[in-house]
Amino acid sequence: MNQPHPRDVLRDAQGGGIRIPVCDHYSGVEQRMKKSLQLQHEMTQEFGTCVFDVTLDCEDGAPVGGEIEHAHLVTELALAASPDARVAVRVHPVDHPVFQSDIAHIIAKAGHRLCHIMVPKVESLQDVQMGVDAIDQQGAKHLPIHVLIESPAAVYRAFDIASHPRVQSMSFGLMDFVSTHGGAISSDGMGIQGQFTHPLVMRAKIEISSACHAHGKVPAHGVVTEFNDIQALQNAAHTAAHQLAFTRMWSIHPSQIRPILQAMAPSVSEIEKAARILLEAEKAQWAPIRFDSQLHDRASYRFFWHVLERAHLTGAALPSDVHRYFE
């Protein structure tokens, strides 16, 4: 008799049902968008799985003016992407004059090629529903929504926003969050050090991460603008993942992608331990086992299964005995 898959045995694991790449790469300039899609294809071939999403940006990462023309360009790029591509689009906020035209053009023509839509500057559950309604009117009821939390009011409502069934992931918009405080938070709060020390910024990150985990959604840490400082980026990504429980992070430059993957990946020893415990659990038909003088049962098996899933999503090397779990 075939052994059941760990994902089926441990399917009641909270938050275990959403498996998307741990890196989300943003680009809004034509040549950079094309290069990002090519890099995604090359790294998918290298790792055997897609390790980062490409989000084509119609908002802050795109040139000002010519919004309609840019929406046409984004649509063409999404349609031309390789079949294995994971392509998303960040549209304008729901109260922006071109939001409806963004949705009408991009979703109507390329909705079937997108993995999700990012809706920025979401302030409430009502904003989420407005975005969902607009997308559904274009026949894309399958399309998940990612939302960007960028203000104190949105942070206050983070748990409500995360509860919406179409919300798959919530991201933190650091620079807009700091700016909305009207100078009460200094510019240091946007920097590589200040964003991990200022109490209000840290509170916002913790609220967003906690809200996502409470509703089984994916918390995504925002950008690090110092893209030339790879060590600083790795430190930020490691802190976001291992202290603040973010399971995804934005990239704004190709050089940031691999450091984010490495920082978000479990350690070699964690991967090996998780594999050994799950293989022993499988032999015991998922009954409790004794491993290194400790008792393990399905409660801890869920934890170790998530370790292996995260390793796979980051392209980390897996022991050969567990490759079959991800075929």
C-alpha cells in the first residue's frame, strides 16, 4: 500500500496550505521587467522549482504618466512569459483614478497568466472587497489578492484584512508607513538599522506577521533599499524570517534574490533533522516516535514538515530520501 503524503497526513497544520515562493521581485521598467522574467526562468531551471515571483509594477516602481500605456506593456509581458513563470501585477490603489482601467485591461486579457494581483495602500476590509469585486467582474474569481499595508490605520485593521478569504499574503510598506507619520518618525526609520529598532515600525511588522499567521496567510517583509550592501540585506532577511516570522520578502534588485533565499532557508542541520524525523514517523505510520531521547508526534511532525517545505521553496538541498515528497 502506498504511504500517504506528509501534506495529507498533516493537512490540519495552521498556515500550511499556502506554498508560494519566499521572494517576490518587483520591477516596473520595461528592460528590467524583461530581465526579471528571464532570470526567473533560468533560476527555475537551476533549482527545479520557481524560487521567486516576478511582480510587474504599475504603481510606485513604474514611471509617472502614461499609465494606460504601461498597463498595455505589463499585459504583453505577462502573456509572453514562459509557461512555468509565476507573474503577478501590482495595480494602483482602489481609490486611484486608473485602478479600474488597470483591472479592466490587465485582468481581462492576462488574468489567466497571473499568480496573483497586488493591491497597494489597502486601508480596510472594504478596500479589499472593492479590489476583489473589480477582479471578479473580469472573470478572474480564481485570482488571489496580495495586499500592501502602509499606514497606522491599516496596521490597526490588519487582523480584519487578513481574514478575507481571497487575501493570500500581506506585505508591509515601510516607506509609506514612516511617511504617513508626518515626520514624527525620523528618516532613520526607513533605514536598515532603524526599521528593526524603532518601536512603532517594529510593532507594525509584528502585527502584520501575527495577523497573517492567525488566518493562515503569508506575511511578506518589505524592501531593503540599500541593495548594494548584501550583508545588510542578509541580516535584514534573517531577522525578518527568524525573529519576526515573515515567510516571504520583497526584492527590488536582482542581486537581492539569492541572499533572500539563503537567509530564509533553514540551516543544513535543521533540514537533515526534519528529514530524519519525518522518515522515522512515516515508518511508524505517523504514530508517536522516540528520536534522540525526545518524544515526537503529529504536533511536532507538522513543524518539521514546514521546515522541509521552506527548504524546497528556497531551493535548498534536500536529502535524497525526501525528494519524492516534492516530485
